Amino acid sequence: MKRSKNFQIDTGDLMRVVTWNVNGIRAAIRKGMDDWMAKIDADVWLLQEVRALPEQLPKDWELPSGHEVVWHPAEKKGYSGVASFSRVGMEEITRGIDTELDPDDLEGRVLTTKSGGLTCINIYLPNGGSGPARQAYKDQWLEDLLIWAKQYLNSSEPVVLVGDLNIAHTENDIWNPSGNRMTSGFLDHEREWFSRFLDSGWHDLHRIHFGDRKGPYTWWSNRGQARALDRGWRIDYVLANDAAFSAFESAEVNRQAGLDCSDHAPLIIDFNF
């Protein structure tokens, strides 16, 4: 699946796209992230919660062979941030969304790039778990995202909106739905918003591939035996517009890579354009 830097989408072209919340890229590198990136062998990597400035990375660390990168760290050190890697060429389009909450996207939440003809919206959506004020921030951010994303939804070119969206949409996306009704990430109004987002026209590729079943999950708490017993949440997504959905081939969650390197597993999507 190797591609040249000047790869452009055309009939019969394969492209592998991965979204992964690495829960701190410096820690993930120490835990073997590079080995997993080599095994998974993707064309585009969309990473969230990198929690580092480029100059804070290990001095001897190198980008995966043939890749280029655009970093969008948070202004606050050790917090949030996203990064997009590509070995099929990459053009930065924009950062952030049209929201008055954080107009300059100082939290490093959204990076939109174009790789090989595929537009990739890399998102680390706010978490509302720290209290009412932060939940209100998340709720408004969601409504702003719904409006902002419409400009890409009806594009004739393929677009994917991916990342850690911090919401488990349905009861199939969480191991213990009854015990989490009042937990941020599974609140009724958050799930209703997600339904509205999908109803606007986005396609949830993970759920389309795996069908009406529990999981597979992409995040596990470090508490208790959640990781060992696979008692998780599905909060990492690849959502596609119609043009990208028409090229969708398959989805995979690499649970072991998540257990080794992060508290999230990488979600792998293959396209055949």
C-alpha cells in the first residue's frame, strides 16, 4: 500500500487512514508506537492528544519513513493537541472551527488537511467530565461543529471527519450503558446531538462495517479490570461524506496497539478510490 508523495486519488487507488488518540505522543513513542505504525502501514495518520510541542519530542526520534507532518499543539504545554502525518503529500487547509469559544483554537482541537485528494478533518473534541462549566463548553462546541462541518459534507470530493469525539453514540458503543447515563460522553443530549450529526449526512464507517453489535471499543478506563476485560467505550470515529463513503472498503480496531501504547486503540479504515 505504499504511495508516492505525489499520489492523487484515482480509480483503483488504495488508501489506509488511521485515527488514534495516543494519550501523549512522548509516552506512546516510549511504549512502541513506531513499531505499531510500521506494522499497520498507513498512508495517513491522524493523531489526537499529542500533548507535546514538536521541540519536546525525543531528540533521536524520527518521523515514520516517507511521511511529512503538520503539528497543531495546544498553547498550554502538556495538554490536548493534534497532529497529522501523511506519506501521500499533505496540504494544510485550516485550524479550528468557526466558534467564538476558542476562535484561534488555542486548545489544539481541529486540524484540516488534504492528503492525496482526501480531505481529513482531525478532531479532538472537548471532554465535559470535569464539571458543569466544561460540559456547557462542550455542548456549545458541538453545536458549532455541526454548523461548521456542513461546508465539507456536500463536497464532491472525498472528506473524512475523524478523531476522539468523546461521545459513545448508542448502547452498542459502551460496555455498561445503564451505569453511565449521567456520565459525560454518554449523556442523552450528547447522544441526540450525535444522531443529528449523522442524520445531516455523515456516515459512521466503524458501525457500518461491524453492524448492530457491541463494540468493538476504542477506549478503556485504567480503573479496575476495564482494559483486561474489554469493558470499554467506542468514542473514536471516522465519519465520511458521500464521496468518501463510496470508496469505503473496511474498518479495523487494533486493540493490542491500544493496550501497548495508549488508553485508546487505533481505528484503521481502508478506502479503494
